[in-house]
Amino acid sequence: MPDGWVVVLKRDCPTCTLVEPVLHQLAGAGELSVYSQDDPDFPAGLPVVDDRELETSWRLQVDTVPTLLRVEDGTEVARTVGWLRSSWEELTGVTGLGPDLPDHRPGCGSRSVEWGVEEELDRRYGERVLTSRTVELADLEDEHEAAYARGWTDGLPVVPPTEARVLAMLTGTTRAPDEVVAVVPPDLVPCTVEKVAVNAVLAGCLPEHLPVVLAAVAAACTDGFNMHGVLATTMPAGPVIVVNGPVAQAIGMNSGVNALGQGNRANATIGRALQLVVRNVGGGRPGEVDRGSQGQPGKYTACFAEDEAGSPFDPLAASRGVEGSALTLFAGCGWWPVVDQLSRTPESLARSLAASLRGVGHPKLAIVFDALLVLSPEHGRVFREAGWDRARLLAELEGLLTVPAAELSRGVDGMAEGMPPAMIAGWGEAVPLPKFRPGGLLIAHAGGTAGLFSTIVPGWVSGAGGSEPTTVPIGA
Amino acid sequence: MRVLLDPTSERVPATRTLNPRPASLDGLTVGLLDISKARGDVLLDRLESRLVADGVTVRRYAKPTFAKPAPIDLRHEIAVQCEVVIEALAD
């Protein structure tokens, strides 16, 4: 950087054109270097350094034009932005600057911090912080086809993960790119923040979605959640993400109309990013370690936010001990609507829900499977108006879903499926057997304000021998 | 040149693997890649005449220099136009 006064400006800025006569005054009073971001002929009559490539603007971290610096011995010692006569006079030591100008005009945004430009300049001039292997494409190679050809997609097109996009994605977190987030099954590969970011780009995420994806990856890769088992099972299990806390609204997640369906970018891409990390980093691909016999469309993506404001209950994550922004990961096997348009008492509605919940996995299998019940606002209202909280509804459902063990034995009701007779003999035939283990029924609240339908997400094998629902905080 | 970042565990090579060698050239297009060393074309001309006589479709390509790997654009062109490529060296 040359000693003296350094000015960075652009013609496309009214304040920069306003100070043109001031620059001529300064040029006659000392050493002045002018860098123009858009037109090397501006300002006319002065030697101007062409900074249309924005390298100097980037190196000086200019975010507003005009920016005026004083440089001594190659080091910046003073800086002012925009036009404020007193500041310019103080910085330069020259009085009587721009006598015909107003005292003050704010500057304009620097071209170097325009959307998408800053990340590209970081990539071009910054130290390389990314360590992912680079893949060069031929000029005639379609980038979307290239992603398919390399096996990076879930069958839908992906956003090509360019360096600039990945750098932009990384601005969504305060964590270092090389920090290991989790060891991803089934190949047990240590996965860095950067690799998660690359897959979040593929999935179509915005940078603000990244902290949720990072939390989801960490949760999925715990021993408790058991992502390896969720993949390897022939059942149609896949991770379902329920997001709680202020982060959901801050990143525009949907907890309302069609919350479990398509149409919201955050919901769609966060769930997809988790699946792409498992596929690309962990190596969990259908037909390989993913042995789902039929699968289900929730294995593309399954992510929604809980409608906390309208819920009759405390937030799902809080009920599981994590307050604030958090997510709960549940190994779900599909989406199953419960219709009850007539119940107006909590007792009647609870009986309807219990009748449907009994079928999770199989009506004669108890304790084996967990379930996630997503109450709709119209069903939730019935419980709220009756003053039922989460514990009250769970207790009611447990009572309705507990039957003598003998009724569930194999062969009973003409169905070979059921609980093993030896197990029942050990307990005693009259022992009451609940459908769900303690904590095995999760209840969340989401959906549009019209519709007396709720949704059951049947679980996969529960507990230590299968998958534990996993709740983790969402960081920055 | 467009560059993407690899989203995978990077446990397998980024370049794609060779197709298995076909049992027959019937109905296939064969690319003849001259690496641009002296007299490589003599060998390739002879190969071309033999292949064409057998009814095989032949396309000719050349690397800009034998001293460097084939440019990615050339590799892509061959990959989309041919099922088989014969890279010839003569010295």
C-alpha cells in the first residue's frame, strides 16, 4: 500500500462523484492514490488504479465507498468512510475541503461486499481453507449430469458444490471448517464441518440452515440413534427431524399448513442434507448397506418444525430435557393419518388416537416399536380446551393401550404374529403389557389450522437394541 | 474450467474407472487417440484401416502434447462419442 492518502471509490456512487472536487484538492496537497471499482477513467484528470477485479478493495476490507485511508510506512493508521468534511479534514490535515459540498453524505456499498462477490473474492485472494478434493469438469460436461454420474445424488438434481458456494455455506456457522462433526456410518468416516457444508450445498440449503444440519448429523451418528441400523434394516426407516426453538422461525421453517409435506425450502433441504451426508460421506446407499425392502419417500427428506405457539403442550425437545433451539431425531417408517372429525372431548379423541396407535408395527406387538404422534392444531385444541397437558394425554393413552399379555400372544386372533409365548409365560398371562415402552411415544404439534386429522409416524425397533429418539441442542 | 468440491469420503478415486473390455467391437464406435508422438499416426492409420474393414466406426483424436495428460475436455469428448478408445504410442 503506498504511503499517503488512499481512496477507494466507484463511479456508480453519488457520494463518490460528489467528492470528486475534494480529490482534486487533495491531489494538489499531498500523495494521493485513488482506486476505482468500476471505471478506471473516474475521477477524470487524476491517476486512477483500476480495481475492477476488487483485489485491493478486498485486501483493505472496504465495505463502503468512498473509503479514505491514511497510510504511513505501508500501514493503515486512519480510516473514514462516506463523506464527512470534519473527518476528511482531520484525517488529511487539510482544511477547507469541498467548500461547496454539504457537510455530510453517507457512502454506498462497496462492490467487494455485494452478494456472492465477497465469497468469490475470499476464494480468489484468501488463503485456501477448504481441503475437499476438487473435481474438474469439462467445458461441455453438464454439471448436473456430472453429479449424477459420480453418484452424489439421491435421484433428484443437486446444486453443484462450487468453492464459492461452499465458502458461502460456511458463513452460516461459527465452527471451523476442519472441525470433525461426527463419525458417519456405515463406513465410519470422520466428517468435518466442511464436508457437511458441501453436502448442504448439494441439498439446496442456505447458510443459515447449516447449524441445523450440523446438529442433525451429530444426532444421527450417535450410538443411541444408531444410523447404521436404521440404514441396514429392511424396514423403511429413516431419520425424521423435528425442530424446536427460535431457530425454526429465524430460518423460515414451516410448522403450519403442509408442514410434513413439500414446499418449504428449509424443511426440504435440511432433511435432505442429512441424508446426503449419510450417502456421500458415510457410504450408506440404497442396495448397498441401505437394505430397505420398500423404503418410503421420507428417506429423501423428513424434517419439520413444531408449532410451539399453538401447541397445547410444552415443546417436544423441552419435554425431553433440551430447552431452546434443539432438534429431535426419530427413526420413522412412514406417515400415517388418523381421522377423527367428530370427537369433541379429550376422552373420545384419545380413544381414537389409541386405536390407531395400536397398529404401529403390528397390533399384537408391544414395546417393540416407538411412535411419533404429530397432533394437528384442531386435534390439539380439544386437549387444550380440556386442560390436558402432555403427561395427562400420555397417561390416558398408556391406559388405553395396555392389555393383558395373553391377548398379544402369537396365534391369538388367527394371526401368527404376536409376542413370543415363552416371553408371555415368563411375565404371566395376566400381566398388563403397554403398547409403548416408557418414553416410547413422542408427541409433537404441527399443521394447518383446518383439518381434524393427526399423523402417526411409526417407529423402527426401539431402545438399546434399535434406535433411541435423540434430542440435541442446535448451536451456531 | 469449472471446479466442484467432492462431497464424498474421498475413499475412491475421483476419476471414473474404465469400462470392462467388450467381447466384440460389433456396432461400437472406437476412438483412436494419437498422443502426438512421432509416427504414432502411422500405427493409428493402419489400425483405422483394419477396423474400418471390419465394419467398425472409427473416430480420430489427438492430444495437444504427449508430455501431459489429455485435457479434461478431450477426455469428455471421447467418453461421450465412443464406447472404446485405443491410445497409441509409437517411437
